[in-house]
Amino acid sequence: MTTTMETVWHNRIFYLFVLPFAVLTILFGVWPIVLSIIVSFTASATALRPSPTYVGLANYAAILADPAFLASLLRTFLYTALSVAANLSFAFGMAVLLDSALLRHGNLFFRLALFLPVVTPDVAGYVVWRWLFDRSFGAMNAFLDLAGLPEFAGLTTATTAMLSLLIAELWHHAGFYMIIFLANLSIRDRALEEAAQIDGATRGQIWRFVILPQLKPAFIINVVYALIQFLKTFTVVVVMTKGGPNEATNFVSYYAYQLFDQGRYGEATAMASVLFVLVIAISLTLYRLGDRESS
Amino acid sequence: METDTAPPANRLLQAGAYALAGIVSVAFLYPYWWMLVSAFRSTRAIMDSPLRLLPERFDLSILSGISNIGGVPLLRYIVNSIGITAVSTLLSVAVTALGAYALTRRPKLPGFTVLRYGFLVTIMYPYMLLVIPVYLVMFKLGLLGTYAGIILFLALGPIQFFLFEQFFRKIPGEVIEAAIIDGASEAQVLFRVVLPMAAPITATVALITFLLNWAQWFPILVISKTPDTYTLPVALLAMNTELGSNFQGIMALSVITTLPVAVLFLAAQKRVMDGMASGAVKG
């Protein structure tokens, strides 16, 4: 019977292999997360001292009683719902279009055009979009004017600012969701479709009962990724709106960051915990759902 | 179906499909064109006609206008970007390959399951909010404002881990057993058998890591004490935040930030797109 120590010693080479990875994970993953959770239970003013004052759940109570935080949370949910719906339906539509036999020539060009923004540094992309939407410089309004369409207020009003962020983020992210759909479409069993066609199924029935069920993995992955992605929306806010106009685009990540910047560490980290729990709960629920279906 | 013999309804459908894909592609590529053209045009000229498709004249005079941003030479940001991205990519590939290999070969060893969960929790933590406590950790480790701090933080990423893990899982057990029966040590198995097989996936991971780390800005901004350790995206953000900003300079800096990764992506597009798709499917 071997003891744990003997097992470890016997496999020491594997511990050696894993050591650098373990050190980085602990130093820059586990430790900061634990630290963040600890700080969320301390009074902000003492948070960084060697022996901080612990205040229990006071920070959590404070943020849940803060109307600005609740408004920010609601706004984040709204933006996330809209973005997930817009990105996934756009990505799915484009994937179906690019997968069809109609676009055999030049297919690669279209894929590259839609995927290039994914690898474009997000700061650079959003900087360009910020100025495209600008009223005096931007190409957006000059184009609308040329086409005889009404002016788009861009980043200057609440509704259009959120819409502008959504457009810029869709430009940056949708190509990624599209290639997940395309990868799934390309490995589907086409013989099933032929069989269904021979049996007299209509195009709509084939999509509904033969193709879509096979695309479930792509849908689950994309929904999880997109939900996490948009719940955490941050860079686009920093670059394009700074949370404005009038807090209209002040999402949770940015709000937490602002508090951190003001030295309100306890509340900022409490918000981080709330967002963290949301993200974990959503991903686990969806993965469980996916696992149960596929097993 | 052959397009020449296709019935008119199909021809029409095909024309519609091309028109739609074409319009979407042009809309997606237009921001690049506008950025590029604007980098050659004066602020005055852009305000007069924002839609011009070609600049009035081609000259690189704007480069002298952004040769120094926030007291730091442009060249330094470029060197920082290349250096930080290249070193963090190499480190990431080495550390993740070894770690993922050990965790896949011996998942049940004491501590390995905990480590795996620790890593999974880390990548689920909202990234921008993780960076904030990382500031405190860097402070405690004395790594604030150092290249080492930035590079170490950028060396950890989910897609790298998932791509390697997925690959190592697919290696047939017999291949490794055969090598061990032939008397190879575990180190020899890794370096002589597994890693040579892993060359293509290693190249994919390196490429994707390079693209992702080139785009990083928030951790670099937080860990830096002065603009001396900024990379191009961080410098671009700083410049974009300034009041009375130099529009033409911002566009030129955007071009400089985007061009290297755009070229790299186009040169290796299949590897990047396939890699990102399969790394996500595992994740």
C-alpha cells in the first residue's frame, strides 16, 4: 500500500512538468481571486492595510442598496440579452449563408472579412468605431446624409449609445461565433438530409428536424461564450463612452472599476463577486444542460 | 449544382446570396479602409468630406506627429509590443504545454484535480475584475511596473490550455506505452515522442497566443507604473483619451497597431480560424 507521499515522489517528474503552470495559476489566478473575496468583506479604507477591519456582508448590503448599482446590473442584463440575440442570430445567418452551395466561389474572402475583426486589437477597432459614429468627423452620418436617411445620434443619446456599442461589439465578436457555427455545420451528417428529402420532407422540415438538432453543440457553446462575453463588457465602454451619456452605458464591470479607481475597494470587489457568481452559475447550468442532452 | 444550367430562380437566389454576403463583407471591412485613409488626411480635410475613398495625397508626415506620445518615443511602444508579445507567447506555450500534458497524463495525482479546478475558476472570473486584485499581488511581489510582471500575467490563458489538453487526450495510450516498454523515461516520452507529434498544435497555439497578447491592454495598463512599459494598444488608448485629441495621429496609430496582426492572420488564416474554433469547442 503506497502512501500519498510515495505516489507524489514516484510521479515527481509530472509535478516538475506542472510546476510553472501551477505557480502562474496560483500567483495570478487563485491568489488574486481569494484576495478579492477577502477584500469584499473589509472596510474600504482599511482594505489594503496589513490588518484590515472586517465588516461581514456590509459591502454586499451596501451595493444591493445602491440604486446606481442595481440600475447598472439591469442595464448589463438588457445589453447582454440584446447582444447575445443580435450576435448569435447574425452569426448563425451568415454561417448558413456561407455554408450554402450558392456561395462556392469567393467563400474564403467572406469568411476572412468577417473574422478579421476578431483578431484586430479591440482598442484599435473601437477607437475607429468611436470616430465613425462622431457627428462632425464620422463617416456614419455623412453616409446616412448621402443616402437621404435621418441622422444617427451615435454616442450622444442614451438609446443610440447602447446601440452603437452593440454594433461595434458585433463587428468585433460575431465572426468568432460564426466560425463555431460553420465548424458544426461542416461536420453534420449530410446523408440524413438526403434520406429526409427522399422521404418527402420539405426544406423547412429538414432544417427543423434534421439540421438544427445536430447544431446543438454550437448553440450551447456560443450561448455560453456570448453570455459571459457580454456580461463582462468593458473595453468598448472605456474606449467609446466612459459609461455615458448620463450613465446609459455604465455596465457592471465599468461601474466596479470606477469604484476601485475611487478607492472603494470593498464595494468594487463585492461587485466582482456578484458578477463572478452570475457567470459561474450561467456557465454551469448551460453546460449541465448540454451534457445531459448529449450523454 | 452547376450555375450555368441552374434554373433562373436559383440564379436569382445565388445573385441575392452574393449581394448579401458582399454587402456584409464591405460593411465589416470599411472601418479598416476609413482608418487607413484617415491616417493620411488632415483633420480639416476629414471634416470637409468624411467619406472620401482616397486621401488627397499620400505622405507619411503624420509619423513625425506621433513620433512621441505622452513623452515616450513611438519606437519604444513598438519594441514593447513586439518584445512583450513574443516573450509572453513563448512562455505561455512552454508553460501550458507542460502543464496540460501532466494534467492529462496523470489527472488523478494528488493536487492535480484541485489545480485544474483552480485554473477553470480563474478563467471564469471576470477578466477585468481579476486584473484589479492582480495589481495588489504584483505590488506584494515587487513586480509592479516591470516587464516581468506583465509577461508573467499574459502567459496564462484558457484557449492555449484547452487546445493542448484536447491534443494530448487524443494521443493513443499505446504510443506512450510502447516507448516506455522500449525503456524511455517519462521525460524522454515527452520530449522525444509527444512534443514532436505536437509540433502543429504548438504552432497553432503560438500563433493564437501572439494575436491575443498583441491586443492586450488592461493588464498592461494596470501593472505599468509609467508609459515606459506601454504597448501599442495602451498608447493608443491613452492618446484617444486625451482632450483635443489629434485625430489623424490616432488613426495612424490604429493602423500601426492593427497592421502586424492583420498581416499575420491573413498569412495563417486557416490555422487561426480552425484553432480558435476547436479551442472553443473544448472550452
